[in-house]
Amino acid sequence: MDRIRIRGGKPLSGNIPIGGAKNATLPLMAAGLLSDGPLTLENAPDLADIATMRALLVQHGMKVEHDKAQRRLVLSGAAENLEAPYDLVRKMRASVLVMGPLVARFGEARVSLPGGCAIGTRPVDLHIKGLEQMGAVFDLEGGYMHAKAPGGLRGATIIFPQVSVGATENLLMAATLAEGTTELVNAAREPEIGDLAMCLMRMGARIEGIGTDRLVVEGVKRLGAATHPIIPDRIEAGTYACAAAITGGTVLLEGARMVDLGAVVRTLRECGVDVAEETEGLRITRKNGLRGADVMTEPFPGFATDMQAQFMALMCVAEGASMITETIFENRFMHVPELTRMGARIKYHGQSAIVRGVPKLSGAPVMATDLRASVSLVLAGLAAQGETIVNRVYHLDRGYESLERKLSAVGAEIERV
């Protein structure tokens, strides 16, 4: 099994290219089910999760071509098999996003209850309830959600009791082919949802309210071919911003956009990190010491839950104390024991953790538990004295393309072994 070896203590300096957003690409690929296409997605990343979604769509009967050199995905054809099997869905929670498009276009879907990272239960009840309001009928049996809408879906006003990115994406896609008008109230506002909406409009959908918490969709009879550029990955950008900050370096994040990062930029500045927008991207610089700061994860534009573990690693070497509160998922502090092995001072109870900064971390063998936790250990290793070995790095390959190469190019001593 692969491991990553790091010898820390070197400030990073140089340019890091930011790839297409994983969390945008997955729903965009699911949107390919809504049309015979072709749907051409540009700036597509090469990640394990993308390969999983491709395999899922191919088993549905679609044709998916991934030109990795050109960073392009081309999706075409119609689904012939309406079942998303457990063996594929268990690998990645985003697989549930095929449900809305399948029911909307073909009137039926049988989708396994999803899996993914072990960071909380993340139930799919909002997906089911929304589709039921649009006329779908569900049977839950044998670990599968079997939805039928033989007469097609109908527009409805759906008020989310809490913000849900996945449910917003699923119901937005379903609404494009529903009869009449669908209104999604208290919808998630993440940049990836705006990107999905823009792609759907290129395919012929009618959507108003993009970027707000109220999306209004006027259903159409069919969607067609389109070409769409995927937005840059804001979580990858935020992660490498923390890498520059934790090592006391300066890095240009090529292609990164300030508007996508929300509260992450404000928090980094509060900690003493300079974030400057340039023509080519964002320049991250830390010349002096780090100051502790408190954060609470929230839906966008609040502080992203997918940046919580990376920020905690950064606060491990900041002056003073920081409180980090996780409000999105109930089991997302699994990186704490591993950071503690490296000399971090962290105490947590329930959904909050107190981090008291230390002058230095020490290299140690550590174990990754999920995607963002694993990269937080890499960040800690970049700042630690001595050698850090990160085990179970297959989690990293789900969301970070060429992580070792990108970090090596800016001065890190890091390799996969």
C-alpha cells in the first residue's frame, strides 16, 4: 500500500496550478444523463472519484471519454440500465446524484444507499422528500432506493429544512425536465452549484436565481449538447494556501479565484497570512508568525467544512489558542489523534476543538482516515521537524491530483513510497 514520506521544515516558493473542482465535476457528469449529448466538460481533473463516477455512468449505458492530456470529459448516449449498484455507490457518496436525472428523464431509478468518507451519516432523506414532492414514489428495500415517476416529474415548491449541497444539486437537475415550475428555497449557494446551473443552462435549461438561496427552474421538454469549462477547485486552492502559510513561504495558486473561497480568505488574513488576487491567480504569503483564530464551519459563503482539517493543522503552529467548531458533519475530528502524535496540543469535546499552538511539530508515522484528514497530515508534515510517514494515502487520490509533484515543484521534500 502506498505511503507518503515528508521531511518538513522547508518554506514553499513557486507556482502551483489549481485543477478543475472535483465537487463540481461529479454533479456535472451526472447531468450528462439528462441529454443524449454530447456534454463536453473542460478542465476536468484526473482523480479516483472521477474514475468511480465514470464507471457508474458507463454501467448505466453511457459513453464517457476522458482525455487526460487535454483535461476533457465527453459524455454521450442514453442510460439503458437504471440501477446504480452498491459495489460502485458505496465507494463515493456523490453517486446518489444520478437519482434525480434518471427519474426526471426515464421515469425510474434504483440507487443503492450511498457510502463515501466515514465522516458522518449524511442521510439522503432530503433528496427523497424533494423528489416525492415532485411526484416520485419510493420503495426502500434491500439497501436500495427505488423511485418511480411513470408520468414524469411535476414542478413543486421545495423548502429545505437545512442547507444541503447534494440535495440542491439532485433536485436542480431533476427540475430541469419536470413539467412546470420548481422553486428550491433555502438552496445551497456553493460555487459548485452555480457551476452546475450554468452548465444546465448551456444545455437548454431555464434557471433563475443562480448564486442565491432561491432557485427557480422552468422545466423544458429536453436538453441538448453543450460545452462547459469546470471552475477551479476552491478546496485544493485553500489546501495549498495553508501549505504556503504553515511553512512560512509564498506561493502563486494559478487559476484560483478569490470569489470561490468565501470565509477562508478572511480567516487566513486574520491569522497573519497575506492573500492577494493577481491576474494569474492568488498569491499566498506568510512572512511573519501565525496568530490563532476561531472558526465555525458553515454553508457557503461561510467557512467550508472541507477546509476544517487543513486549518486545524495550520493552527497547530500558530501563536495562542484557536477554537474550531464543526457544524456540518458530526464525526469530522478523526485527524486530531494523528496530529497529537506529531506534538500538537488539541482537546475536543463534541463538535468543538481547542488548539493551542506549539513552537514546532515533530515528524511521526500517522494514519489517514478520510480525504481532508489525510491532507491535513501532509500539511503538518511539511512544517514538522524530521520525517513524517502518512499511511493509507488512497484517500488523497480521491481529491488531490499529483499532490506530491505539485508540492515538490515548490520546494517540499515529499515522495510517494
